[in-house]
Amino acid sequence: MDDIAYIAGRRTSNYQQYRPDGSATDFMDGVMIELFIPDTRSEDIDRNDANRREVTAKIKEAIDSL
């Protein structure tokens, strides 16, 4: 079986979020992570705790690799 998610990209970022009213938040330092999820696994993302832990582990792996 394919992995549930693959790290497609990661970088540090200085991010600003725009609210629905058009105003902006302050800039926030953080990590931008891009995950690839195969179509064959997309329905499995929130199926059970084991799958959620697998996705969480991929996110942690991406953060730790920076």
C-alpha cells in the first residue's frame, strides 16, 4: 500500500493571513509544508487514529528536517 502522504516541499516562511474583511494579521514566522496525498489514499486521511498519526508523523518529519 502507498504511504498516506509524502513530503512535497518545506520551507521557513514569514506569513501574513488576510481575514474575510480584507484586514491582515501581523506577519508570523513559521514553517510552510506541502504534502502530496495520492488519490488512492485521500479518503483514508481521517478514517481512523492510525491514519491521523501517520499524517502527523509526516508533518513532524517535514518540520524536523528543516
